Amino acid sequence: MKSNLKFYSTIPAGSEQAPRAAGNRARCWNLLGSSLALVTVMALFSGCETGRQGAVSGAGIGALSGLAIGSMSGNAGKGAAIGAIVGGVGGAAIGDQNRRRNEEAARQPVPSPQPIVVQQPMAAPPTVTTQPSYQTGAALGRLVGQWNVSGSIDGGHGVMLPVHGTTRATVDMNFFVRLDLQFTDPRTGVAVNGTSIISQTGQRGVEMTSSFSSSPDVRRYRGEMDASGSVFTFNQVSPANSSRRIVMRLSPGIEWTAEVWDRGTRMESYTFTWIGPA
């Protein structure tokens, strides 16, 4: 059955929108809505110094620091959770404080610039440095060369056993004397290698460091040369709590001697006889 109903438009004649124009306007409304939503999100996370902004940034910083602390202690998950909570509260307070400080600073008058007075520092008096004198160089130079070694060592129970070997003494880095020793231990029949380095400490002071293949201990001695320039006395300082003492005597000829004393007892005695230059 055919209907007799009719519909009348309220839009004046000639002002109807074309289909394309209507679609463009709809898209514009959609874009405007999206832009407003984006602006709202950006406002929450922008640089505005509000309590909310401080809470967001503080929570992020707290989470990171909490993660680091948790990782250090071996529980990263627990550290991250605690850091996020503490950081959120702290961030809100910090953001509010920043806002209040900025408002207070804006109300304060701008101070006029003040002249700056620069005072010249007083010249420091010249420093006088006294270089130490070294009196041991010539005497230590008499040790340089190749030497045959013969002597004795305490084998226990007061029995002295004979020792034989060789030594090569050289100048090491201009200021030191290096002695490389090789001999056979009469108690064990094992070949022993050792190195002793003698250094100067100023005036008549000297030091010696000795290491040998027969012991893992490095022994350090400190001592001095006598006024005649012919006797060196070394006392062990490391390892500590030792009464070991070494006395080296330079003879006018082509030999020198070394004795090792411990608590008043002579433990070792050596004579070094010249072979030739090092």
C-alpha cells in the first residue's frame, strides 16, 4: 500500500550541504577532539611545576633509585617498589616547594648590582729546598764486579758448614747496586739463587732488599755506612720482629766480607774475592 506521508526539510532552499563538505567537517571535529586529548595528556607530564607534576617526576626518579639500591642488595624487585612509593610522596612535596619559591622570588625587588672589590694575594715567600747529600756512592761502587764466594753457614747445633758460590754486582739505574748470587746450600745440596738491591737514602743511609729461591719471604733491611766509608750495617725491618743484622766490610784490597748475625750469634759468614769486571 502506498503511503501518503510527506517529509519537509527545515533547511532553507539552496543551503543544503554537499556530501563532501559534510564529511570534511566531521573529520575536523574528530581531529579537534584528538588534539584536546593530547593537550590534556601533555599538560599532565609537561614542565609545569605543580604538585601533581612533582609527584609524577618524583615517582619516576624514586623508582629508578630504588631499582639501583635493590640491585646492589640483591633484590631488585623489592627495591623498585619501595623506591616508587617514597619517590611519589617526595616528588609532590618538592614540586609544591618549587612553585612557592618561584612565586616568592617574583615578588622580591631586583637588587642593584654591587661593586666587586678584588684583593690581590700577597706573594708567598720563596721556598728553600735542601737536597740531601749522598756519601755512600763511592763505597758502594767498590762492590761492582764479579766475585768468587766462600764461607760458612750454621748447620745447626753449632756446626758450621762450608758454602761456595759466585756473585755478580752491577750498577742498576745509576743509583743502585744489584747483587746476583748463586751458591749451593750445604744442608740440602740444592742450588740457591738470590738477588739483593742496595739503595741510598741520603747522607750515610742505605737500604737493602733481598729475595732468594730458598724462601718465599722478601727481606728488607735499613742501615748506614760508618764514617770511614768501609763498613755497612743493615738491620732487618721486614718481616718485622727480627733481630737479623748484616755487616759488610770493605777491605783495602780486592775482597770484602759479609756476616749475618741473629740475636748475638753469627749465622753466616762470606768472603768475596775479585774475579773481574761485571
